Amino acid sequence: MTGIKERLLPLVEKDLEKIEAALEENLTPHVELVKEIAGHLMFAGGKRLRPLLIVLSARICGYEDNFVTKFSTIFEYLHTATLLHDDVIDGAVMRRGKPVANAVFGAPVTILTGDYLLARALRIAAESDSIPIIKVVSGMTEDISEGEIIQLIKKGDVSFTEDEYMNVIRRKTGVLIRGACKTGAILAKASTEQEDALTQYGDNLGLVFQIADDILDYTANTGELGKTVGADLREGKLTLPVIHALRESSPQDRNRMETIIANPDFTKDEFEILLRLLSTYGGIEYARRIATGYVQAAKRALEIFEPSETRDILAMMADYALSRRS
Amino acid sequence: MTGIKERLLPLVEKDLEKIEAALEENLTPHVELVKEIAGHLMFAGGKRLRPLLIVLSARICGYEDNFVTKFSTIFEYLHTATLLHDDVIDGAVMRRGKPVANAVFGAPVTILTGDYLLARALRIAAESDSIPIIKVVSGMTEDISEGEIIQLIKKGDVSFTEDEYMNVIRRKTGVLIRGACKTGAILAKASTEQEDALTQYGDNLGLVFQIADDILDYTANTGELGKTVGADLREGKLTLPVIHALRESSPQDRNRMETIIANPDFTKDEFEILLRLLSTYGGIEYARRIATGYVQAAKRALEIFEPSETRDILAMMADYALSRRS
């Protein structure tokens, strides 16, 4: 898998440039501070995964237009809005290698900038003059906020199951990625079969992306990740590696893990113990195995399309989603 | 003006009942807690001003339909979303005679419930299948968040001018009230003249409503108001009565006021001093005079419509907006 990012990037370079420009151009607040706060996070090296997916999804259905790039911003704005609110909610410290917006500008104005971006996204969706797109976008936003709330309710709850976890990540991450792919198909006036295939692809890709994120929280180092390793656990978020290890462990080891999880101020040594137990019970490998299944399902969904560079890129993105180091 | 509420209520009783039912029916989260938090505020005796305005605006243009009631919920959900976020941002304590949601349920889930309501409002707007309505609703949401941000930036700034104040209240309150009236006209497929007249009416009514709110913050008692009197000033929000008094005062009195405003923990005695200075410089009367001008403008805008009970009700609402005690 090495070098997949290096192979992928040149293939989407031009699209990424257009997306960057559109993100700048469509962010038009009357208040300079809004632009500053939104930009603080949005122009700090995000992957532009969601805008890219809508562009590529439209393209694989034979459609190419500058409008697609404009509408692709919807998904990045929405994504940024949720991250801004998340960081306030989680009391996060770093994101993308920088202090979070709420640490720099304060929580109040960060919350409001999130609201603005949410509204901006929906306003741009409205400019598509397409009711189906507007419904996808507004429906997504409902789903995401509910996913976040479920996650919040379940914080620190060691009885959190794999099914509940899948439900949460499908809502909070999957929805946007699936929505981007689906919207690309709608813009392209694709056939139902194509729209379904891309929705399927996006659904699986979204799951891969979030599971990989949750794995990285245990396996990356802070420099690579741009945020603190182990942050999920410190915030009481139980993710697939831990859910699996808890399920598989001896009563005694389960007890040790639960004690660590129960204390958000666990020490570095305690975190090491937890990592060792994750390894003993194969938590990371299990999560990786599950994600690999979704990578394959994502690629399978693409098979209805004729072979093309765009199809290859989409397939590579599924591999990249799991193999990435940040 | 006495008794205007008592005369008004029976005339809109049936509409209010339908609106209550629609608010219950269209709030359909998958998560029980969302309903509980949204309901904590939404079913605590709000005035339903915004939903009522869309129903009445459609009616005065000759349109009556259950859909109107459904779409009227958009405005109450949006309004509730902004109040939930406001209370988090302001660290408010009470609203409508109850502890604020963030005090009961915590800020994180309150922020997310606000997000959910914002999204729900836009989802319902999308169900109108009307692009103009969707544009009004998503545009409003952008405007509101920007209005709130300007207000936040200007907190405690004694150089805040009347023009800036008008700009803020037009965005943060006016937009929703104007939007409700305009949406009623759009649903009714009213003529441009009628739509403009109702937009004009709503614009003026919104200003009256917010100025009256800001007056009440100095003149009501806490029991009537359902929240702490003087809260605006404690949060550093400079409103029309204070802006006027600061502008008119002697350098010495201005200095005294500025000192009190600069300290959010001012004592009851200091607040009394400030109230006396407001009175000396006619801050409350000035605000009331300005608001009275907007009441008249709101009523004038209605003159293009034939006399009818609906027109009378709308006119009464303009009077009520200023004369109300809570």
C-alpha cells in the first residue's frame, strides 16, 4: 500500500486546486472574523475528501461542470461546521497540527461560525435549484447531529456495542461521504443504478474512513496525526478496537480496561497498559479486518462502471482511506 | 393598550392550537433526549409569534391550507435553535421562567440539539418543494448567525452606535419575523405587491419586537419576564436605551455608566444608578418612541390589503409587540 497517497495526489491535483479556489470564493461572510475562524480550520490542510468525491462521482457518470465544484463546497463547509462544534463539545486541544478554533477564538464565536457554515452549506445547496439535492443535504445535517448526540450519550459507557458504534459512525461520518457521492450522481443526472452504486460506494467508504480514524487514534504518533493520540478514549469515546478488546477480554483484563476508561485523566503508563491489552485481544487487527471488508465492498460497488481513470481513482481512495497515516 | 393580549388571544386561539400540534408532530428525532431538550424550551410557553405570522400572512393573501401550519414550524424550530445556542454562548441562567437547557442538560448536548433543530427546519423547508422558500429559510439562517457574531464582537463596546444596533437586531431578530411573513406570502402565491407589503410589515414588526425586548430587560420584573432583569447589560449587550443615554449624557455621567457597564458583576445598587441615568437621559422613552415609529410603519404596510379580521389581527400584533409586559 505504500506510496498510495503519492500516486493518488497527482491524479486529483487539478481538481483539488479548483476545490480550494471554490472554498475561498463561496465563503462570503459579512463579518471578517467568521472568515478567519472558518479559515483557521478549513485552510489548515484538510484532505478535501468530500468535495473530491462529489466531483469524481459526477465525472464517473459522465458529467463535468464548474457547478459541480461549487456544490462540492457544501460538503466541506458542513464537515468544517461539525468539526468546529465537535471541538467545542469535546474540549479538544489540537486539530490538524494547530490549536483548535475554540482555544484561539473562544467557544461562543466558534459555535456561531459553525452555525454560519451550516447555513452557508444549505444556502449553496438551495442555489442548485434541485429539490433532491437540497433534501439530501438537509437530511444529512439532521442525521449528523443525531449521530453526535448518540455518541455523546454513550460517552464512557463500556456496554457500547459494535452495532451501536456502527450506527453512530454511519450517521456522523458516513452520511456526509455517502451524501457527497450521491449528490455527484444527482448532479450528473445519472441512472438510478449508477446513483445507487455510488451511494453504496460512499456508504462503505465512510465506514472505512471513520474506522481508520479510530485506529489511528491508537496507532499514530501525535506529530503525524496533528492531534493528541488517545484523545478519543480521554473523551470517553469507545471505538471499535476497544469495543472488540472489551468483548474478548478475560473478566480481569476487562476490569483493568474499564478502570482506565473510567478515568479520563489516565496516565501515560495506564495508556500503555491499555494499548498492550488492545494488542493482546487483537482490537486493532479486528478493526482493520472489518474496515478491509468495507474497502472491498466499496470497490465492488464501482464494478458497474466501465474501467476508467476516474474509477481507478475512486478505488484507490478506498485503499487510501484505510492505509493512510494521518 | 391594556388588554390587547386578552383581545388578541381568542382571535388566534384555533391557529395556535394547530401550531402546537404541528410543532409536536414535526419534531421527530430518533433520539429521545433531543426531543426532551428541544421540548424543554419549546414547550415552555413561547408566544408562537413566528408560526402565527406565516399563517396570518398566507391568510391575508387568501390562502388557507394545512401545509401552511406545517411550514410554520420551520420558524419556531429555527427560533428555538438560536435561543439554545444563545443561552450556551451567553451563559444564561433562566429563560421563560425555567432554568436554561444548558444548565439542565449541559452545553454539549444543547449545542447539538440546536444543530438538529436548525437542520430539521431546513429539512421541512425542503419538503415545501419550493426553491424560493428554501432560499428564504437558508438565507435567514446565515443572516442570524452573522448578526449574533456582530453582537458578540461588540460586547461591552461603549462605542456601539444606534446604526450598528439596528443592523444587529435586523439580522438576529428581524430576519426571522420578516422571513415568516414573506414565506406566508410565497406559499399563498401572492402578488409581488402583497409579498413586498408583508415583508415590509415583518421587517418593521421584527424591529419593534426586539426593541421592546430590550426595553423590557430594564423595565420588567424578573417574575414577569421569566429571566433576570438587566441580563443584557450583565452580558455586555448594549441596547437602544443605553446607547441613547450614553450618547446624550454629560461626560461625567457617561463615565459613571461606562464604569458600571465595564464590570459584568455590577451590584444591585449600581444597576439602580444606571437605571436612574437611563431615566435622566430618556433612554427608555427614546427607545419606545423609535419603536412606536416602527409600529406605525408596520401598520401602514398593511394598508394595501382590504379591511378584514386578519388585517386587524396583524395590526394588533404590532401594537402588542410594543405594549407587552413579557
